[in-house]
Amino acid sequence: MNVLVTGGAGYIGSHAVQRLLRDGHTVTVLDNLHRGHAQAVLPPAELIVGEVGDTMLVEKTLTDRKIDCVMHFAALAYVGESVEDPLWYYRNNTLQSINLISAIDRVGVQKMVFSSTCATYGEPAEDQLPLRETCPQHPISPYGRSKLAIEHVLFDYARACELKGKPFGFAAPRYFNVAGADRSGVLGEDHTPETHLIPVVLQAALGLRDGVKLFGTDYLTPDGTCIRDYVHVEDLVDAHVLLMDAIQPGDRRVYNLGIGRGYSVREIIESAKRVSGVDFDVEEVPRREGDPPSLYAEPSKISRELGWKAQISDVDEVVASAYHWYREHPKGYE
Ligand code: UDP
């Protein structure tokens, strides 16, 4: 297939490109390189530097490359940052995505995979855990809302296509916390700024930053710190390939992508200390706004329907995978 990967120079997108190339697809990447890295776009994928919301550029790309499927990864993805600058998040994640979908509509691309997030669930009640896809979506951060808005747009757009007899279907995988790096050691997670827990603790372990701040120790969780479901990036992109193949006209598919169990922030810190053998400093500080106490997936829907299951579910394995990349690339892609 001819696949357009938006955000293909970013962390998850670059791993998806690698996987698509391995499967023999023809890949075009659209990335503004704001947070992505040109070096992360593996040949022979073609890199087009531009905005997802540039409808003229996107329409031309979709037409010229005869794109069969758009995988839309490009987004800003930090909860804390979205609280500080919500307009930026809505412009970038919501408005630009609507422009992208408009271009898809005009050209008549039939398949789309949209990166959604467990942040769309907000702060689920205890009895909703582990989270099923049917859990009510009440996001508590601008990031979560900027993504949920696009799920709604896609549902409405796909329904309108169905009514018109226009072939279009989409899948919106809702990611839990994606971590790790590719097995071959070429790709990894390189964000500036970096605020995600696993990279931050590993950078502390490697002496690349002074210790770690632990946000909130007074949550109603067993050890008082937040619980998340850490899914390995290669497992995650495997799911995308399955989704792309499965999408049929009229499809409006949503799936939780996680391993199905949660780890606390303290458990991740302990894991990083075990994996690296380094006892770095941890400072306990107040909660970070926008962080729900507990999010972990009930991933059986995608397992039942498409046979996907995370191959890596041991937290030390996920952390070790990321650790090896940081050890080999202390300056990221630089
Ligand atoms: N976290 C932390 N210190 C950090 C970064 C993150 O204590 O330096 C916590 C954060 O408050 C959350 C969890 O780790 O409870 C996962 O945060 P991350 O930013 O990795 O992912 P998110 O769940 O926000 O998408």
C-alpha cells in the first residue's frame, strides 16, 4: 500500500515507518520537524517537511503519491504543556487534523488510522478500571480534549461518507503510555523538552539530568503515586499494521492499546534503578495538573477482533529497551 505517515519523524511515527517499510509498503512522511528528527525517517521513505494542516500540500501529496491510507501521528502530546498553552494544542492537534481530514475527503483516501489516547477517558472511576473502550470519555486536560474532538469529527465524517456511499473507514487506537525503542537500536525516543516518565528516569540514571521529580505521592493508589499502562512502541506499531489491513469502508473502530496492567511511578523508578544499576535522586513534589490517578487498559477488544496482544509486558523489559537506546545515543539523534 501507499501510506502517508504524518509525524513520521517523531517517536512513534518513525517506528511505524520502519515497520511499514519492512512489510514492503511505500511510505511518505509528512512532518514539520518541530519535534521530529529528519534522521529518524528511514530510507527509502520520502520525507516532506510541512504542516499537516496545509491542505494544498496535503492534497497534492495524497494525489501524487496515490495514498491508500493515512496514519496520522503528528501531534503535541504533553498533558502539562497543554494545560499551560491550550490554544496551541487545539490549533495543532484539532484544527490541523480537521484540515487533514478535509484534504482526505477531497482526494477520496479510503483509510485512516488516527492516534488517539487514553487521556480521552479523563479520570475514570475506580470501578471502570481496567478501561474498556465503552468507558465514558471525559478528558481532564486540553491534550485529551484536543484528541477526543478529532475522534468525534471522524465518527461524524465516516457516518456521512457511509450515507453518501463514499468509501471511507477509520481506526482510532487509544494509546496508553508508549515506551521503549526498536530492537535494532536505530530508533528511539528523543523529545525536546522531554517530560515523559521513562525517558526522564533513564536520563537521570545516565547522569544526563539531575535526578527526577516525582509528581504527587498522595493519590488514592496503593503506593500513592499514579498508575499507568506502559506499552512497548514496537507492539504498538504492530497493531497499526493490523488496523490498516482490517479497515473497511464504513468502519469506525476504536481500540485501547495497552498491556492490560498498570505500574506506579514508584515502580517505574525502581525498575530504572534495577535496569541501570544506578541509584539516582528522586524528589517528591506536588501533583502535576491534569494527571489522573490511574489509567490502564482492558485490551481484549483488539485481541479478540484482530489477534493483537502486547508481546512485551514485563516492565523491566520495556525500561531496558529504552535504556539501551539512551545509553547508545546520549544526545538523541544529534
Ligand atoms: N511523572 C513524574 N515525573 C516526571 C514525569 C512524569 O512523576 O518527571 C509522572 C506523571 O505525573 C504521571 C506518570 O509519571 O503520573 C506518567 O507521566 P508521563 O508524562 O510519562 O505520561 P502521561 O501519563 O502524562 O501521558
